Amino acid sequence: MAKPALPSPTPTLPPLPPSRSVLSECPRPEELLSKHPVTRSAPAQLAARKAESQAARRWEGRDRGRMSDSLVVCDVDPALKEKLRKFRFRKETNNAAILMKIDKERQLVVLEEEFQDISPEELKSELPERQPRYPSALSREAAASLTGATFVVYSYKYVHDDGRISYPLCFIFSSPVGCKPEQQMMYAGSKNRLVQAAELTKVFEIRTTEDLTEEWLRERLAFFR
């Protein structure tokens, strides 16, 4: 008689490691923030950029405001406008010039002096070099009346190389080096308005009166042939 089969022995399993909580495996929030810093969302970035551009525009506006406050544009005296109108239609064939200055108290461009039969070299001697910065020998009132910058409208008898003769009207802005900055800005700001009032197209500028010679003037006029 056969013996009954014995049951096979149960295999022995290795011991399990100590149980750990699932929560203990998750990193803490502060660890996540340190490893992966939170970035702004797209709407937040757009809002920040918009605020920065608005601030930049405000600063630019302030700078333009400061410049516009310092730039004074003077009107042209009505009597001078009429003088310039008649000067444009003068029938005389000699050289002539009108010198103009700015009346700072009235903020007007006014007539200073007129000249007839005056050459470019003679005109140069009539232009002030510059306003003295420390006019110790002058009273305050006399020093205030001096001006370094000058506006000139010059009617010049121009003999062309081919023998033709024309009488161009030239606008010359004399702004010598050494003038006070506020004076230069006042004259520079008012120049275009005066040019428009005189209806002139030949506009030149000199930074030293020594530049004003007949050769210099002819070279400039050669571009308008």
C-alpha cells in the first residue's frame, strides 16, 4: 500500500522593510519652491511690462516738458513784419541788410538796424562777436542790453559766373560761440518763426563772425542755382 504524499514546505520570504508612509515620500512645499521657483503667469508678465512702459513714458514726458519750458519761441514784431515785406520787394540793386534782435522783456523779434551799400565784409564788422560773460566795466542795465546772437536778412547782388545778375535774399543766423546758453536757446527757438514770417528759403548759420565773407556767401548761394 502506497504512502500518502507529504505537503511541500512553505517557502520562507525575506522580511519586509519597515513600512513608510506615502506622505513621508512627498517633498515639502518649501522644498518644491526652492527647487522650482514659481514664475509669473502670462497675464501677470504683461501687466508688469505695461506698468514699466507707462513709467518710462511718464519720465520721457517730464524730460520733454523740461525742454519745452526752457525753449522760448518769440513772436515777430508787426512793424518788423511790414519792414521785411517791403524789403522783399525793394527795387534798389545795391546790397542792403536788416539786423534784428530779440527784445527779452517783450519776447519779440524787433528791428535793430538797417544798412545800405554794405558788403559782406562790412556787414561782418557790424555783428557782435559775443555777449561778455563778466562785463565788469559795464553796468547791469548796459550788460543786459548786449547780445551776441543776431538775425540778419541780407539782399546781395550776386553776379553769376555766366554773367547773370540776381538779388537773392539771405537769412543769416549769427550765434557766436560764447553766448549764454539761455540766449542761444531763445534765438534758436525763434529762428523758424522769423524765417516763415520773412518768407525766405536761403537760410544760413555762422558760429563766428569771421566766417561771413563774400567767398563764403557765394559758396552757399551756388547750391541754389
